[in-house]
Amino acid sequence: MRSLICDLQSTARDTDQNLDFLDVSLTVNRSYNDISSKFGVGAEFEGFRYATSAEVLTMINNFGFPAIDGQNVFAPVNVDQLSGLVTLLGVTNSGSSFRNSSGLTADQAFVGGHKIISVSDAFGFAATDRVSATGFGFDGTPSLTAGSFLVANITAVPEPGSATLVAVILGVGAMVRRSRKNSGLVGRT
């Protein structure tokens, strides 16, 4: 079964990984350290955490683009493969011939720095869409062109109909047993 990536306004849901990705543009110009301090109960990003590079790349692969950790992967020239994904993730930087969605991940590139993954939607003459998994950012320095890839686990909520059906079946079973017991039919052959 193929993963479904859907837009939930400020989050993109990857059903294969059971993760909601927060719109990266909501965290532009904020450092890794600043964002990390806002994960607690009642804080700005309660319920979220930094996504690993593997989670971000898996989501990009689930979208249909072959992203690889530690590499720049290019689409064929003038083939628009990433426009929808950049829009879905949130635009962090744009110019006359490109739009990017770039974000820090949980993976440490070196002491005091974390990996950045960038999804680029290029347009115009000889445009080449690409995914770059080779960048890094310093933990204490905000970036004007990158945000943070934050994720929240999707919690399974039972359908109300399922719970109701189980309750009805148990209730009917109890009523039948009580009826048999009261009429003296229990235990007879």
C-alpha cells in the first residue's frame, strides 16, 4: 500500500510513518536551540519533536521522489516533481526561478550543528528540481532561509462506531445469559 501524504493546513500527514510534519515556514529565522526549548507541556511546539533525516527523506520518498541521505538528487531537467511537496512542507526561501523548503533535522552534523535537508522547486530555463541532504546549520544561529522539520506522532483513536458495536455485543451477551439463568436454562442439556 502506498503512503498518503495529505495537507492538514499547518501540518502534512504521512500515513506510512504515522507522522504529522509541521509547516517548516512556521519556524524560519529560529535557531535549533530556540525551537528545542519550546517542546514542553504548554509550550509553543507541545507534542512535536525534531524529525530525523531518515523520517524527512522517507516522507519525500513516499511523496514519489527518490531522496538519499548525504546526496543531492536531481530530477530530470524541466520535470516539475517537487512543486506540490514544497507547497505542502512550507516555503522557506524563494527567488525568481526557485522555491525551497529547507529545515534542520534531529541528526547532528557535528558538535553544535545539525543536518539541513532542502527540497527545491526550480522553474524557468533548464529548471532542475532537487533534494539536498548535504547541508548543516549551527544550533545557536537562526537562518533566514531555513526552518525546522518538526513531527508529531499520530495517535490512533478508535472509531466511535467500533466501540459502540463492542459494547452492544457484550450487553446483548450479558442479557441473554441473565435471561437463561433466570429461566433456569443455564447448565441444562
